[in-house]
Amino acid sequence: MHGANDSAFIVCVNLRGAHRQTCGSVGGEAVAQALQDEMAERGVNFEIRKFRCLGRDCSLGPNVRLAPSGDVAHGVDPQNVGGLVDQLLQQQKESGADPEVYVGICPVE
């Protein structure tokens, strides 16, 4: 079950093969884990959804979409995910929504 406002980080973790750069091959899973760690450190909870493709240029990955706004960050470095958490918190503040929503990592099937 998702939170009432469905705020989330949607992280591309796509792997297409050794011959092409994809979000998964350049650290998508590490970005998802770094977001989880950053939120735990701050005591903030947003859902993390892992997707195989966000329909963005894989050569710009790892790509992360902020929901529900639709903003997309490209080339996300696991060391610098704090700005994404700040951005989602700001969106929450502007919408008047509660930032304490469901947290978890959805498995990619």
C-alpha cells in the first residue's frame, strides 16, 4: 500500500547487457540504497520504487524520477542523494502533505 500522496523515488535499475550502458550498469541499485540510507539518517520515509526503465536516455543514468511531480534527475551519484531528498521534502511542504509515508523497496520482477 502506498501513502495517501504517493510521494516516491522511482529509480531505474535496468540492465540490458554488457554492450550498452544502462542505469543498472552505472549504479542504479547503489542509488536506491543510498536514498534508503539518507532517509533513515534523517528520519524521513518515502517509498523507493525500482523500475527497469523510465523511458529516459540510459547514457545519462542512473535516472531517478520524483513522484508525483515527474521531475527526473540524471546521472545521480549515490554520494549526493541528499539533494533529491531535499527536493521531495520541499514538494511535500508545498503540497501540504505529510512526509511520513510508506517506505520500502519494491522488487523488480
